[in-house]
Amino acid sequence: MSIYDRYGVRPIINAAGAVTRLGGARMPAGVLEAFCEAARESVPLDQLQAAASRAIADVTGAEAGLVTAGACAALTLGTAAILCGYDIGRMERLPHCDGAFPDEIVVAREHRNGYDHGVRAAGARLVEVGFHEIVANAGVRRVEAWEYAAVFSPRTAGVYYALADDSRPPLVEVVACAHERGLPVLVDAAGELPPRKNLQAILATGADLVAFSGGKAIRGPQSTGILCGRRDLIASAALQMLDMDDHFALWDPPAELIDKSRVPGQPRHGIGRGHKVSKEEIVALLTALETFCRGDFDGDATQHRTILKDVAAGLADCPARCQVHDSRDGESSPWLEIAIDEARLGRSAVEVCRQLRGGEPPIHLGQARIYEGTLTLNPLLLRRDQVESLVNGLRRALSRP
Ligand SMILES: *Cc1c(COP(=O)(O)O)cnc(C)c1O
């Protein structure tokens, strides 16, 4: 009996990983306990965010940090901070800059992705540079750092960089180029954990603001994230997210988070007020971050490898080739590639996937390579007691009609 039965929603077997659409990661017991304990009392949120800032600074090496409502919200807040700094008049105008102050954020064309809506939501206009010539099979080059410098102008507010294993040009070059003009760089590193060293390594490039997801590998609440970096920018982000319904004479924000002497009066609710984070979420995220940094999940990879081998063995006589792959970062779990022989099966990987998703229980696998006929199994959220149902479901979907 699941609590979701009350609502007529069937829990799934999640072999796709901590994807948002499927509810993100599951919180470890200690994180859930922290969440419940935090719910029992009331605290001023600015003080709790100041404590969070210290904890985040400790593990990232940043000057300051903020718990946000996810990495995408961190992109909106980070952009709002870059556009406004401590200027509360600008904060009040967002998302409409109306040419009153610099509002252009420079981005490599090949870094554009759905999450940059978070950057645009703050009111920034994206200015694209460079080409990924290789995708057209016509060239050899990708975007280069000089192309950023070539479009910087008095209208430029900063740079947005989407980080992945193979992002070009190297972040450190983009940072150098932006800093030469005094421009800040905001990095989307939502999914770049593990490895744990990225908590520090990305900021060590000199990047001004970095966004991480809290509900993926860190295993905090799904609706949390981290924005960390320069103290003045984090202060601006905090001013634009926290509830501002107070009298200026009484308002007493922690100085390490917000320097009250830099604002002439009480700001109104900012653009990030709709991205609020609860005390329970902040405490749970900090607990999860501690757990993650301690390396409590490092043993999982060995168990996961055994599960993947069991699944592969269970599919040995099916029209599919299974192969276990090790993660590239050396910390995350291995994953299983299931390359379907579509001709022999007489059905496509899309049809297999549809059958699995509609099955009893529903099974969700990684589907990024579905049009190559390949499904991937990410064991992060797979429970041992689900393996038998998973193999049975896969065997049914991979047997000829
Ligand atoms: C998951 C993800 C996000 C969004 O993160 P949330 O914490 O769900 O808001 C943004 N960018 C990238 C690259 C991601 O993988």
C-alpha cells in the first residue's frame, strides 16, 4: 500500500535516474528526518539562509551561497543579481529593463537549451555567439573565446555558460575574457555532480555564480538548488527572493548575507519571490549536502553494478545487446546500455518504451538514445526489490508479439 494509492497514482519503477519529470531523487532517511524536525518550529528565513550561505561557502569555496528552488530558479536569481546588483530600483523593474540599464547576456549558440528560459525569465536578452560547425558535418571548429569578446558592448550585463563534459570553449577561457571587461559569468552546473570535486573546481575557474541542482545526485528535496559565488551577487539574489514584507526601521538582515547599508530603503518583493524556499527544504538540502560531501553514497556503485549484471543476465536470450558502462567521473554509478535489435524484435525501441511505460508496474528507462534503438538503465533510484519486476517487464517488452 502506497500513499499514492489515495490519489490513484501508480508508483513506477524508475530506471531513468533523478529526472524531474519522474519526481527527482529519493531523499535518504536522515534528510527526511531533518525535513520533519525543521517543520516543527518557526525561524526567520533570512537568518536560516545566512547559515546556509556559510555551509555552502564551506564546501564550495565560494564567498557566499543561497538555497534556491532548484537550479533553474538559481539561473533566474543569478541573472537578476547580475542585472541589478544592489540597485533596488532596477529590482523593482524586472523583468522589464526597457533599455534603462545593460540587459544583454552573452551565450554560445551551442549552449542554448531549455533551461536558459530561466535566464530570460529575469528579463535578460540573450546574445548568441559562435557556431558548432561539426554538427553540420561541414567543419571542424566550435565556438571560441574571442567570439564572446567581439560582441561585448555597453549593453552587455554578463555571460551565461552551460557546463557539460565537453563544453567549448573551456570555462576558464570564457571567464578570463569576461573578466577583462569586468563582466560576471553565470554557470549552469545543475547536473555536474558527482564528482564531488566539481563543488569547488567550477568556482575555481573564477566563475562568479554557479548553479547546482539539489534534487539530483545531492538527493535533497526535488524543489531545491544552490546558487553560490560572489558575496554581492548572492546578496542581490537573496534580496530578490526573500519575502520583504517588513518595515525598513525594523528589518535586520544578517550582514554576512545582505549589507543593509547598501540599500536606501526596503525593497519590494522581487522577481524571485515566486521561487521561495521553505525552512524545511533549506534544512533538508543542507543535510543532504553534508551527506553527499561525506561520500555516504560512494558504496552504492558496487551494489548497482551487481544489479546491472543481474538485469543483463536476465535478458541474455532477448533480442538486445546489454553492456555495463562505468561512469566517466569515477564516482557515479555505472549504467546499462540496452541496444535493441529492432529488426529481430519486429518493433522499435520507441514501441518497447511505450509498452514499458504503460505496463504493470510502469517502467521508465533512459530514452536519450531511443532513435538509435538504445535504451539506458540508470540504477540510481532502482531498489533491489524492484529488480525482478523490472526484468520481467523488460522480457515481456522484448519478446516478439
Ligand atoms: C536538471 C537541470 C536543470 C534544472 O535543475 P532543477 O534543479 O530541476 O531546477 C538545469 N540545467 C541542467 C543542465 C539540468 O540538467
